[in-house]
Amino acid sequence: MASGSWEEFFAVHLPPPDFEDNRSLLKEFCERHDQYGNKIVLVTSGGTTVPLEHNTVRFVDNFSAGTRGSSSAEYFLEQGYAVIFMHRLKSLEPFTRHFTGQKLLDMLEIQDRGPNTTISVKPDSVDVLAPILLRYKAAHAAGAILHVSFTSVSEYFWLLRAACECLANVGARAMLYLAAAVSDFYIPKDRVPTHKIQSASGAPIIQLHLVPKMLAPLVNLWVPEAYVVSFKLETDESLLIPKARAALEKYKHKMVVANLLQTRHHRVILVSPDITQEIVLTREEVHAGVDIESSLVSEIVRLHALHMCARGERVSPP
Ligand code: PAZ
């Protein structure tokens, strides 16, 4: 089934309730950093949902824990970028991603003395916590990171377009790093029932429609000067590079980072019109907990600098 146009999508799907607040935050953030000539990256992270009911009990989800996006955001901050971190609510976030589950509580010890109870970090955890806490505090004190969140695919598109509108003025100093896993299929608003689908009515037949491809207006209309990096996730190796190349050919953006679900944390392939470059972590690096995003972000930052030079922008060191 053919997808409707992106204009139609925005006409039919209303903005989320907190949209104007987020738009103001995005505008203030971009204007402040633009004023100082800073580079700004929009990192999208996590998966979008497609609700099956307006009062949503059930939804179709896209797989992504948010590891790629949250880790990359930290490396962009290290490289001197201002970061808009646009993520799926409750997916991994920069800095706190290191302490999921019980990890943070396990690093603490408590001296239970009634009203004089004290809580402290265990001596052998200080070396782990301190460097992350220092980077977190520094990023927040400098106002270098803005968090905005989405859940459904339509919330994602509204935020994406609003962020692009703010980044348009930043020109070639803006980068879009689109690591979120965005639904390819959705149910048009007028076909979504208001209330929970009842099993008593029998097994529902749900027809999904194609989501319009937002990369086309994004590259051509919304942020034509920006350095745009999209991601391609596949599970079949034979499709990975052909599909990455086809996306570049179709949307004419700067780079596709191709990865396979099974190996995404230790192998990525950077596909641009001129090069195909693989980054692979060694077994030792994987064991040592090295993030592949460290090398990935370094390489993309280098290519962004070339893009800025080609457009006459001064490249400031991190
Ligand atoms: O968030 P995560 O680390 O679990 O996964 C990252 C990823 C595989 C979702 C990302 O690298 C990616 O490929 N995003 C684009 C997905 C897509 O093709 O829609």
C-alpha cells in the first residue's frame, strides 16, 4: 500500500499536548548555542510505538534500547557539541545508562543511625562513579544538553520537525544523527479505536499503512545545510549495504550507518557517497567494555568538519 504524503500526516495527526513547551525549549537551546557559533547535534534514540487504541493499552513497538543514541550523545559532548537528545521515554539516557538496574544502589552503603543515617559511595565504587558524575555535572552546568522525549511515531515526527525548524538557522554547524528506530508502518488516526480492543469481538484484523518517509523533506526542505546521518538496521547481511546505498541515492544525505541487529554493538559500517568504512571492535575491546560509539562519533565529527569547511564555516576545536 502506498504511503500518504508527509504533509497529510501532519494535517491528520495533531501535535502532542506538551509540544509547545518542547518547541520553546528547542528554540531557546538552538538560539543560545548558535549565538556562540557552537556545533549542535540532534541525536534521536530509542524506538517509536504505534498505538492500537487511542486510550492505549496495546501498541506495536520498534526495537531499540537506546544504547547507541545515549552513548553517542556522551561522545558528542566530549567533542564539544551541544546535544539535543531526543529519546523514547524510559529508554537509556546519557550518563545514567551506566547505572541501570541495581547498579547504582549496589555502589552505595548505608549507616543506619536513625535520624543521623548517612549514605555514602563505597570506596571501591568511587573510581567508577566519579568520572561519569563529573562529566554529567559539567554538561548540565554548561547547558550543553537538552532532553526531549517521545513515545509514539507521531510524537516523534512532530518533535523531529520542530527541532529541524530550530536547527535550520544553524546551517552547516548542525548535525542530525538519526539513530532512533522509527516505525515504517502505522494505523491512520481515523482507524484507531478509542477504547481497548475487546477479545469478545473475536481476533482483530489490523491493517497497517506505510509511514511517509520524512527523510526526503528533512534533507531537502527542513535542514538543507545540515550534516545528516541516518541509520539502517537489518537482520539479513545481504540486504545491509544495498539498502544503505539505496537510501543515500534516494535521499541524497551525507551518510548511512549500517548495522545488523545481532552485531550492532561491535560492528558498524559507515556508507557515504565516496566511502564504505567498517568499524569493528576486537574481542579484547568488547571485554574491556569499549563503546563502539567512541570511534563512530570521532569519525563522523571529522567528516562533519570537512562538510563545514566546504560550506565556509570556521571549524572550532573541541
Ligand atoms: O538502541 P540500540 O543500541 O539497542 O540499537 C541501535 C539501533 C540498532 C536501533 C540503531 O543503531 C539503528 O540502526 N537505528 C535505525 C533503525 C532503523 O533502521 O530504523
